[in-house]
Amino acid sequence: MQKFVTTLIVIFSLQATLIAQTLESPSEFLGYAIGTQFSRNHQVIDYFKSVAKALPNEVKLGQYGLTNERRGLYLAYVSSEENIKNLETIRENNLKNTGLLVGTPTETDIAIVWLSYNVHGNEASSSEAAMQTLYTLLSEHKDLLKNTVVIIDPSVNPDGRDRYVNWYNETANQPYNIDAQGSEHNEPWPGGRPNHYLFDLNRDWVWATQVETQQRLEVYNRWMPHVHVDFHEQGINEPYYFAPAAEPFHEIITDWQRDFQTEIGQNHAKYFDKEGWLFFTRERFDLFYPSYGDTYPTYMGAMGMTYEQGGHGRAGLGILNDEGHVLTLIERLTHHTTTGISTIEMASKNAKKLNTEFGKFFNNSDLKYKSYVVKGNADKLNSLKALLVKHQINFENPTVSKVSGYDYSTGKQGKMNVNAAALVVHSDQPKGKMVKVLFEPNAKLSDSLTYDITAWSLPYAYGLDAIASTSKIQSGIISSRKALQVLNDAYGYVSKWDSMDDAQFLAELLKNDFKVRFTEKPFTSKDTKFESGSLIITKGDNKHIKNFVEKLNTIAQAQVQPLTEINSGFSQTTPDIGSPDIKLINKQKVAVLSGEGTSSLNYGAIWHFFEQQLHYPLTSINTDDLGKTNLDKYNVLIIPNGNYRQVIDEKIMEKLKDWVHSGGKVIAIDGALRSFAGKDGFSLNYKDSETDEKKANLTSYADREREYSNHLITGAIFNTKIDNTHPMGFGYPDHYFTLKQGRSTYSLLENGYNVAYLNDTKVYSGFAGQNALKNLDQTLIFGEEPIGSGSFIYMVDDTLFRSFWENGKLFFVNSIFMVNNNAYEL
């Protein structure tokens, strides 16, 4: 027996030697000590490829997608040789354990851990740590892989990473400069944090507006890991943060999830304590808003956790922080490597329990609401369906005609008539807890101090009527979308105007040089009533287009856009088609400000909206060039959220006024309104608080933060009054649920149109402090102020925020094409 054991020891030693000979460390592969340079994205991926080639039986590397800038997105599957052979069986067993795949699992004792690195491109230590973690795991901790499959995404955001790394490598001193004021510690606009379209990918998990997220979710939902960790960086003066998270925790988070993240944190602490490293837990980073890399996995049953290393884009290779400590890249990646291995260790030790508790999470019998029923605009319903499909959430049509329960439109118990076109989403499906999170009318808050917005309920976001029912609503198979009829030769064709589908159709027509009209007043033709905003395409306007009907039909079929044929310009009820109330739409030339002063996130949302949603050309003008820009080349100038104190001086202000007076149109969003509020020549004014009294603040130091929350609105939903006779309100009913994120309030316009405004301070969902609410009544949400031949359009609330508030996007399109529609340009 002793001889046998001795032989085994010799075999294992030989194996370890062979691994050491075939597996290069990151430093050996890169040609420099890891942490002494920033590795470009392709170097990170090349290292993973080299490891997969050296150890093909233990590492499987696969490409799951491409970024907008054509960089590859990869996942490495790391485990024992036996597990890699049975990888598909392990995956299927896990899905069977949740009920997402039919059948009984043959075994459930393999833990699945997913580690995501570099979702924020300038938090660049994490991709370095990904390489080191892979090497350390395979060279020192292979025992953990016997019952664990580790999935590593080395760079969630390659475009952002390379934006940061390339800038740093070409900017930094040699050797690096630790002075925080040095240029290498101050990134230029827009920074490396976001992706190509300047979206924050760590807030896109649910909304899935970006290609990186969409492609990642396909694989994530095929695996449904038990543990998911998102590796981040925070300010240079913060040490290291790891689980357990801070309150508020969403109420669906189980006791097991709460307790086990604490156990994981305690295991990390053991290693940090040994080295004397500083860290903190249970502060700042809560588990509430569902679109993060920790919350989304948590609501899908996993142990979702964020790890935050001090550093961020300011740290570079090394920086002197405020405590006199030189924080280096080597130190940062070492900390991330430590927590990564510690996480895998805890998953391996608790693999059986992880599987058991993971399976329990998908029992949804105790959820209060059994069904969510939504009805409304068909295009908006289809958009909602598309989102649910991305998350593999099931839905059906009702087989009843009336439902009762919580009515989203009133915030009270009520009833709603429905037909087969409505949508039913049940909570007794495997992903029922995520259904609750996304559809619940008002998520329960255990603490008002949160890291992000506190309301996102999908019926409000998509502009749909909804009922949440405590009993399961009878439903059946989804009805299919009917094919469109081929157009006949007619006087003209009318399209409805109430969704983004209609906006995309208009954009496509304009790009193809069709002349399109819209009606400012409802009219009836061919026994059909057409509402304000309806698009009209006449044969007479489009004689310049050869095969006009054929080309129009091709676009309508491609866009799945129903059109109603009209046989005469003589309407049954006025206006007639030739009326001055039916105007030609100008093929608008649109510009947007970018660069210093603008919010990169809002600019990115606008950029993405035009290119990927509206599909309409947009010109970006850098704020540094605004003074010398010939604005007469454009019809519309969009000023994103931002701080323009250093941009819009007196000279620029006069330039904007003159341009608008001559027929230009400025669309100012959120913080951009500060540039015009209270200024000479504008009727836009801040609403002064009547409740704030000038007196000494006796609130204790310890309570200041919580007391300040009384003045905040952290992403709450309010019902607004809409003037839908104004072109900006075309396609909307007389009310609109808005997502309000800040406490800035503006009085109603005296010389202009108050298109959307608050006349009710009831919070339908989310948190708003009592002091903030006192100043909201009779305040502006959207408005137009005509000046000369043009207009300033004010959008207090950002309808393109993270691109998920679908119901607000038509306000933006109306502002571009329909508000103050000037003479058609030939």
C-alpha cells in the first residue's frame, strides 16, 4: 500500500512538472511582469488562447460574439478533464435542476462559477487579474476543479478597455508618474468606462440594449451559473470591497443567498487579514436595481456579487493616494486574483449545497401575484415580448375577457377588459422571481439610501395598461402576427403614429426621399378616424419616385408597417389632405453636441438611438468647435444632459438665439436646461422651493446622509398630464408615466407650451423624499418655447436614459420632426 501511495505521489509530481513546463505564466507569455504594463485586449485573449492550446483537456475557449468595433468576446470553461468531457451533461443537469429543461438531472454536485472581468473598460486591473487567476487556478488549485466548472469572461467590454489602455500607453510617463495631477491620471472625454456607444454595460443586464449584453445573455441563460462575480474598481482612496452587500436587498433574495455571500466574504477576509490588506463590506453597494452584474444573476438564483478594488481609471500603473499610499496595478490585480480564487474555493467546498439551494430558488409558489396582464399598443406589446424573449421568460394570451387586481394606471385595485391580443406573464414559471422583479408595481424598499434608481416596472416603461392578479389568469398559446396586404394603387396611404415602429418607418421613408405629411388634427377618411400625428404619403407628392407604389410597399413590408389606402383628398371630416393643418415633414438635418461638458452617457444614448433604433443620420459636433460651427447647415441641435458653464458663454448664447430665431430648433435635455433657466430672453425658470427655510442645520453628522435623502428622487415614477394636441404629444393619450431621477424642478412656461407637466405628486413606484415631493406640483416635464421662427424644446426628464424607457422615445422623435415644423426644404 505504501509503495502504491509513493507511486501516486511521483505521478502527481511529474504531472505538476509537466504543467509547469507547458503552461506559461502571464508574465512569461506577455514578455513583461504582469502589472508593470497595461495589456491590450488582444494580448489578454491571446494568453487565454495559449492556455487553452496548452491544456485542451482542462480549458475550452469559445467566442460568443463581437463588439461594435469588431473585437471578439470570449468565454473560457475551466475544469477537470472529466468535467470538460461531460461539459454539456453538466450544463443540462443544471437546467433540469431549475425546471428550465425538462427531465431529471443525473447528478447535481458540480458547482458552476462565472467570473466577469472589465465590464468597465477603465477599471482595467481586472482583465490583468483574469489572466493571473486562470494561471493560478491551473497551476496551484486544480483540486478545486474536480467539482467546479469555472467560466471566465476576461473582458466584457473590449472596446472600452482598449480605449483606456491605448490612451494610457501613449500618454503615461516612463517610469510612471504617481502624481495624481499628472495627465496619465486624468482621462479625456469620454473615458474608457463605457462601450462603443458610451453605455454603461454594468447597467444593461436587464435592458439588453447593447450587442455585448445581448450576446452574453444567450450564453448566460444556457448555463445559469450558481455564482457570478463582477470585478470592478472604485476611487483611489478606497481599499477593497467585497460581499456581503449593503441594504436594501430585494425581498426575493433568499436567506441562503444572504448567508452564503457572508460566508464567502468571511473567506476573503481570512486571506486579506493574513496579508494585512484593508477592505470593507456591507456598505454602498446594495442588491436592488435589477440590471447590474450582481443583481441580475441574484434574481436568476445565483450568488451575484460585486468586488470593487480601489483604483479606477485614475490609478494607472501607480498613484499616490490621499493616505500617502502608492497604489499600484500589481497590488490591484493581486487583490482581484485572491478574491477570485477564494470564491472558487467556497463554491467547491459547498458545491452540493449550492445545487440544492439553487434548485429551491426556482420554486415560485409563494409569490403574491400569480399573473401580470398587460394590454395596449400592439407595437409596444411586441417590444415587450422581444425583451422577455431575451431573458427566456414565457408569456401567453388571455383566454378570458376581464381581469381584476392591482391596476397600474390608478395605483389601486381595479378591473380591466382584455382580448386575445393582450399579454399574460405568469410567475409560476422557473424565472418567476425575475418576472416579479420586472413587473411588480412598486418594489419594496428596506432602506431609502440606494445606489441607483428605485423604479423600473415594465408596464410603465412600455406605456401599457396592466393588472397584477393574485390568482392565475387563464391563458393560451400566443397568436401569430398577421401578414400585411400588398398595397393597391390609391390617392394616398395613411400610417398610424403612436410607437417607435412608426418612427422607424418615417425615418426609412425620408432616407429614401419620400415626401411624407402629418396631420395636426384628427380627420376621417374611408370611414376610418386618423389621429393627430398620422403620416400621409400621397401619390401626388411623390411623382419623382419611379414605381412609387412598389417601393412604398417594399418598405412597408420590410418594416411590417400597416397602411390604410385612401382614395381621395376630400376627407369625410376635415381637415382635407391639402389643408394647412396637414404639413409636409422636413427631412431634418440633426446635430448633437459631444465632448467636454456633455454627459457621455446621454450623448451615447442619443448616438445609439439614431444609429441603432431610429436609423437616421446624425452629425456630432464637439463642444470645442461650437463657436466656429455653421449651424445654418442643420435644422435641429440636440444638447444632451451636461454642464455647459464653460461652453455656452454669452457669445455662444447669442449665436444659438439668432439661429433659433431664424428657424432652428434646440432640444435641451435634463441638466442642459440649466444653461437657459432664468436667463434673459427665456421663460424657463427654476421653481423656488416654498418649504426651504433659511435656518441652522442641526442634523447630526452621522444622520446627514439619511436626512439628505428626504430631498432626493431616486428614479421614481409619476403620472403626468399631457397636452396631446401639441405635436410633441402626438401619439400619446392625455397622461404619461415618467421616470424622474433628480430633484431639479422648473415652473410651467408662461410664454410657451407646457406639453407634459406634473399636477399630481403621487409616487406610483420608487422612492422620493418628502421634501422633494413638496416642490413638484405644477412643474414642467416637457415643453416648447417658440422664439422667432424656431423653438427651444425643454425635456426635463431624459426619455433615452439607458434606452429602456420605451414609452418616452416618441416624445423625442416628435420634437425632431413635428414640433414647429417649418417650410419644407427643397
